[in-house]
Amino acid sequence: MYNVIYLYPVLVQEKERFVEINKKASIIYKEYGAIEDETYQSTFIDAIYGCKGMNGAVELHENETLMCSISTFTNKQHHDIVMEKVDSDQRIEELYNEMINVIDMSRVVRGEFEKV
């Protein structure tokens, strides 16, 4: 499996709008072949068990919450094929334009991970 993980700092008052936009994007991702595309709300991100907390990895300002999304593909090649189609879809561009009014994209953390 191949996953793309995003960590988003989101203003609490914008959370519902953020989730709504992500749900619409998820439909498009799956339409083009993503195995899964889910959005998650953080419930505990503090340091524990000797580990650094995610609140240290993503700086949260006052009245912000940490959201996460995980998109799943079979492998890197499948990801690239799906994303080429997604990126050329006008609906994604419209959702992105909505999203940049909800969150600061420069503060979003993104990574791609392959199952070992």
C-alpha cells in the first residue's frame, strides 16, 4: 500500500467547512481510483511515552485543531496515475480555491509513505 498523509492546522470555527471540502475531494479521488481517502480529527496529540507530540510537529495557534487526511493507493505508480487525473479535474481546482480561504496551505505538513 502507498499512503499520502496530510496534517492540517485548522481554526476550530472553520473545521466543519474544512471537513465538507475534504469530503467532496474524497469523492473525486475515489472516482479516479484511490482505494481510500479519509479525514480525521485529532483527539490526543501531546507528548507521551517519551515521544514528541504531533503538536510539536505542527505548530497550532490559539483556537486551532489538528486534522489529518490519509489517501491510500496500491503503490507509487497507482498514486501517480490517479493524481494526474485528479489534478486535471476542474472540480479539484475549485475545491482547492475554497480550501485556501479556510486554511494556510504553507503550514500544512505532507508526506508519502510506502508499506514495508
